[in-house]
Amino acid sequence: MPGWTCAAISDPQRTTMKDIRFAKFLVFINGGVPLALLAWDASQHQLGANPVNFAILTTGMLTLVFLMLTLLVTPLRKITGWNWLIFSRRTFGLYAFFYGCAHFLIFFACDRSFSVSSTVSEMFKRNYLFVGITALLLMVPLAVTSTNAMIKRLGGPRWRALHKLVYVVAILGVIHFYMQKKSKADLELPLAFAATLAVLLGYRFVASRRRPELAQAMVMPAKPKLWSGPLRVARITEETPEVRTFRFMSPDGSPLPFAHSPGQYLIISPLIHGKKVNRTYTIASSPTQTAYCEITVKREEGGHVSRHLHEMLREGDMVNISAPAGRFTFNGMEASSIVLIAGGVGITPLMSILRYLTDRRWPGDIHFVYTAKTPDDIIFRRELDDLQKRFSNLRLHVTLTRIEGHDWVGRKGRITGELLKEAIPDLARHPVYICGPASMMEPTMQLLRDLGVPAGQIKSEAFVAAKRAETATSDSVPAIAAAIAATPTGGDPTLTFGRSAKSVPLVPDNTLLEISEDAGVNIDFECRSGICGRCKTKLLAGSVTMEVQDALDEEDKSNNVILMCQAKATEHVTVEA
């Protein structure tokens, strides 16, 4: 963005690792309470007329309860944005296995007197017993592979595929409970468990179906890869008296040498007084425009680079660029509707998203709220008006803060809760992407929280005037840009550790965590499956792929934080470790 540098804003109500450890401790302690109560009642001879049957029934129901809790974690986490819930899933699963074993052992010891032949004979006489033992046997590999060592040995993809057996186990458990009932009067509890399981599995089915349906209306952009090189300034357009759009194309007119996602940014490296300076600017154009990319830059009086671009850059000039970067993205696959809230020049990443969605004729609802100072400061005004006329699913709301002396009949003032409620009645149901200066961002994000929008549905990117970033020295550049400049470009790809400056060769198909371990570099970890977050590390240069990113929140992603246990690379990379 025009003379602005990017910085992600995080939600202040962030869960700490201390909170997570305490929550895990509470789950562990409370999971054992039912067993303690059962043991106490047994010691006091308070299990009723048939204590064995009571104990068998109780442990069986506890098994089903913990299975349901295990399956509840994912939908509850997705709906509420409470990512810390993921840390309780393994404990719930192990308690389900524990109570399942207790259920069988009480039957085997007290009902069958430890007789293997009698137990096997009984199983073949009663189908519900066969179904139950099958479910218990399927839980064995799930429990055995729940350790960090087994996750590492199996690898993330195979481990996750194996643990989908929990769906089969839950279904068999409910069938087992239903079949052992002798009369319709006893079916209330089995049917309640069946209904709960149907909702939990139904959620997963609907979530898996929604993505393919949305994909039919779109073509996904190519997977972004980092590229660096010169591009030609093809066009300079004045958007407002202080804002200009710079269009870049390949020197020979061929398609762009990189693909980006809507909302990503590039790093521009102009020579100013013979010195290379790096700045980040959002790509405002749509990824569908493969012949060019555009940045829209506001001229800041104290902006070293923005003033240079406005005053010195001319059509036909060559500029060094690195692209793409950033995770403040939306391509329509993530949800079936979206709310875009922008302030001033913060409109640029959201404009890229809007242009992409309308180019693809995305069928979802698009709510766009934009605030600026005066009518003359509305960036992309004509295009926004045109898009609103052409696309019935786009609802545009513009409010201005300084209208004195201007002919303006639209909304006036800053973004308020009343404006948001009136413009978007079901606001809490939509994902919200918000971008702008801190003076607009902070109160607007508080408004969103007050209106009930879950933190997990808010993605934010803020902009800070470049003059603030330049006060240290003229050599100050964004960390990622400096790392890119220092990263090797030739030879065999390496992994470099920023703190020790140690470099080791990359190993194909190995994660960065595995390579670090072999190199003797200590990286903290726990689950190795991308869900605990213990191995979070900042990526300073290069690019990685990660199959699972469950432990990363939006602040992590916007700050180039990666999961070492999931990250793989095929080019030079530098990490802050």
C-alpha cells in the first residue's frame, strides 16, 4: 500500500499456553471423577440390586459420552473460534478407550468369571456383544498411536487417516447400546446418543460438501510461489489527488512470472539515491489478471518510498519486485458469504478480493463497508459504483467523516454499531475481513466483538504509516524483505537458522523439524501433527508448504509464523531459530 507497511492486529483475548495447560489438567482430572464415584459407590455397596449390571451400563455410557466429546471438539472449535479446544481432544479420546476397556473387563471378570470360552460363546449368541467388542478392538490402534512418537513414525497424513476410525467406533458404540435394550421403553437414551451422533457427523458432511459446491463457481488460483525479478511499469493511474495505481508487467509482455491469491502483497525494491530500499504493498488487482499486477499507493509526506514512487517513477521504468507473500487472503472457498470492512487506503487488499470474486461471478453475498474522509478520497469510486450495479450480491456501504463543503448525500461519520447492524443484519454469521489504519481498526474490531462476531471469524490487517517505520535508520526494512535479500539464490537448497547462522541441506520430503533434529538444533514440539502449536517458528525468507495449519491463528499467519512439524521446502529457507 502506498507508502504503508503491513502489521497484523491480534485479538487481545488471546489464550496463553499457561491457560491451555491448566485447561488440559482440568479435563484430565474431571475425566476421572466418574470412575472415582463408581468405585466409591461400589465400596459402599450402593450400586443397586444388580451392581455388576449397573457398573457395566455406567462404564458403557461413559465410553459413549467421551466419544461424543471427542467428535464435538472440531465443530465447536470451528463455530466459536476457540482453537484451544483442540488440546482436549486427545484426552477425551483416551478416556473413551479407558472406559471402554473398563466396560469390557467388568463384563469379562464379573459376568463371565474370566472364562475366555464362555465370553466368546456369549458373543456369538448375542449380536450386540459382537458389535461392542468390534468397536473396542478398533479403538486399540487409536489409543496406541496417540503418542507423539507414533505420530512421528506414522507421519501426519497416515495418522489422520487412521484416526478417522473414530467415526466407525462411535457408530458401532451407539448400535451396541441400542441392540442390548430389550424393550422400546428403554430406547430413550440410545436414541439420544444416536441423535447427537447424527448431528456431529452431519456437520462434517455438510462442511465437506460446501467446498466442492463453491468450487464449481470458481477456478482456484495457482499455488503461489515466491519469485523475484524486474517488472516494467506499464501504467500509472491517478485514483485521488494523493493516491496513484502502478501497474507492473513482464518486460517482454508475457504473463506474470508469479501467481498470487487475492489479498496478498509484494515487496518492491526501488533504488533511491543509489540505495536499494524495500517496502511491502498489497496487490490490489485480481489474480485473474495474469498479464499484470497493480499496487495502489498513497503519497505520504514522510514516506520515503511513497514519495519516490509518486515523484520519480515513470511508465516504462523497471523495478525489482518479490512476490507474492501474505496470508490475509480469501478466494471464496472458505465460506459462502463475506463482509469486507476498509478504511482509507486499507481498501486495497479487499479490492483484490472483491475483484477476484466478481471476476469469477462468485454466488455468495458480499457486504462491503468503506470509510474515507471526503468524496474526493474514495479510492476506486467509479469501479465500486459500477460493480454494485452489475452484481446484485454486492451490497456497498460508504460513510465519510469530513463532508463540509462537499455535495454528499450518503452516510456520514465513522463506522458505528448502528451502521453495521443496519447494513448487515446477520453480521455474526459471516466471516469478516477488515483492513485500515489503527485509528479505524481498533474501535471497529471492538464493535464487531460487541455485536457477537466470534474472534475466529475476524481476519484483520492493519497499516502503519511508513514514516514511523523509517525513524530508526534509512537501512530499516521489513524483516522478511531483508531475509529474502540475504537468502542464497543458487546451489542446493538449504535451511538456515537465523540465530546461529547455521545452514544445513534440505532433505526432500522431510519436515523442517526433522531436518532441525538431525542438525542438532533444538526445536520445541509436542504433537507433530500440526495441532498443538509448540513448534511455531517465524519464517524469515523463502516459502514452505504445510498440510495442516490448525495451530496457527490469523496473527501467526500474517506474521509468517510456520509449524516446523508440518513445513516442507524445496528452496532456500531461513527461520528464526
